[in-house]
Amino acid sequence: MSLKQTDGAIYELIEKEKEYQNNTLRLIASENYTSNAVMEATGSILTNKYAEGYPNKRYYAGNKYVDEIELLAIERAKKLFKVGHANVQSHSGSSANIAAFFAFLEPGDKFMGLDLPHGGHLTHGSHVNFSGKWFNAVHYSVDKETEALDYDDIRKKAIEEKPKLIICGYTAYPLIIDFKEFRSICDETGAVLMTDISHFAGLVAGEAYPSPVQYADIITTTTHKTLRGPRSAMIMCPEENAKTIDKSVFPGTQGGPLEHCIAAKAVCFHEAMQPDFKEYAKQVVMNAKVFADELATKGLRIVTGKTETHLILVDLTQKGVTGKDAQMALEEAGIITNKNTIPFDTKSPFITSGLRFGTAALTTRGMKEDEMKWIADNVVKIIENPNDNEMKVKIRNEVKEICDRFPVYK
């Protein structure tokens, strides 16, 4: 029986979500739209199979074709990112980071990551997260004037703190990371270099962002953001770290892998190896730059003054509106984004002084510079008039017209 026949309530809610995704402008930097092929693999009969272990070394019988699928996903990941080893079993970015930490650290060991309010991730040492509870997390921050990473200051702190591992790669940092400089800092201090490329993995694959492969000891990433795959993750590393990583994933931190998601990852790696994906990645970055420039022209302050990626962080302080209120007003007009702390924010993470935008999802829909300018103009109008309901209704209707011109799922 179909889902509609079996569970009408869930079917109807999924259909409503489909309509909502089609008819709103998604500017959340960590979201994207997968292809129908990726969704088909994710919803396939592979969800029926247990496959504890690794290809040709399973604990259950009956994995002949599952092994072939996982091996294909591994080989495609290695080819796409030009890396020595790939483990495609991690369920999420957080679980990949857990495995990465346990591969190189013992509970209580010290590591360094970017402070959460400055653009880091929960798993980079937040005190409410496993990374901050189980390990001795120390943080570096961005420069107060430039809002950019200060590599001299990071080096100085690393020499003082002597962390066993240093992590770079962030959730709200709009500039390109100097991986070579981080490698130099790690070499000087004896630290392991871990890069979390979850946000810009697709840009790396599309050669629109530098690759950390030649510098990093371990690379973690989600597969659903700029890479346009399923909601999942993987870990990559040089061949010499392969056994350590694999043992840390299974049996270290996980049991059975989700082979339907692994198949979908294989599909997204294949899609990312096609020539048009490089054009997509370049357009994502171009759209972000145009969007940021237009916001700045209309009077919004861009954190760091620019973007070099898919991501834009905006400071709303001078506009007298919080990130929370701006997010709500924009959603009422059909523009979906998220409140976000800015460096040295004085407001709580539940309120925030900033908004984070990303262009990956709208670029997948085929939108380009003209659409970015129109959206940016209307974002500013709403931020400056968050209680103007008549204006929000008008913009919502225009958003629907744009969405109809650039459908996601027909």
C-alpha cells in the first residue's frame, strides 16, 4: 500500500511541506534541494538491510550488493575530493565529528576550535555539547576589528595551550580559510589538523573553494549542504589514517550503517563529478557576492565586509531589530533564513543581533544575479519595516511568482 493509503496524516503533511518548499525562497545556508535521483536512493529498499562492518567484512550475511554500493560510494568520494581514504558510514556531521575526535583524542584531551558565537559549530567545543563536556575545549576567536581569523593570534594561542588537535571549518564564517597556515600552526605545535568542511564541501568539489586535502590529517563533512546529497556525512583522510578512522566509526561510535543513505551519497558524488556541477558551485559564490553587495548598498552591515563563499552574515544592530524578529518577519513574506549570532554579540543565541543567509538552495533552483538583487532589496525593506503587514503580503505574492518561474519539484 502507498503512504497515502497507509497513513493519510503523514502523507498530507509531506505534501504541505513540498508545497512550502516550492513556494518559499530558501536562504538558509545549511539547506539545499536534492535531485530526484538522490531522493529515490534514500527511499529505496536498501533501508531493509543491516550491514554492520565494512564491505567484504560484514557481521551479517546477504550483503553482496550492499558491498558493491558502498565500495562505489567510497571510490567516488575519493575521486571527487582527490583523497586517499573515505569512510561513508557516518550518519551526520555531529557523528562524524565524534568519530574524528575519538580517533585522535582521549576524553579530557585538549583541542582548539573557533568559539561558537564567532562562527564555530556546537561540536567544535561548546560546553553544552559532547565536544565541550568530554574534552578540554579551548577556543580561538576572530579579530574584533576585521572579524576575520587572526592566524598570528591563533598560532600564539596554540603555542600557549598546546592542544592535541586543532579544528577549522565553520558554520558562520564567510571568508576562505587558509588551510596551509593552519597546517603550519599544527606542525609547529604538534597538533592534529582536523577540517570540518560541511558547509562548503560542494564548493570544494566544484573547485570554487580551496581544498584542505593536502594539509589536513582528517576531514569531516555533511553531504546535504552545498554538496546536494542526502542528510548524512562522511570522513576523509590520508591513507595512513584509514584504519584509525574506520575503527573509530565502527565499532567505535556506530553500529549498522544506513545503506540507503550511502547509496544516495554515491549518487550525489556522481552528480558532483559532472561538468555542470562546477558551473553550479561558481554560480553559488557569485550569487552570494551579488546578494551581499546589494544588501550593503541598501544599508546593511555585512560581517567581515564581504563574502567569499555561499554564506553571508549580516549585523542588524544599526537597524534596531533583532535577528529573531527579522527572521520571523521575513518568513511571513516567504523568505526563509535564520537568526545568527555575530562576533562579539551582546544578545543571546535565542535572540541574536544577526541573520545568516546562503545561496546554495536558490542557485539549485536556477536563480542568478537578477533574482539575488531583487531578493536582497526586499529583505532590506522587510528588515526596515518588520511590522508592515501589507508590504509583507505584497512581497509574499511576488515571491510566489518567482518560485513559479523556478520550480524545485514538479
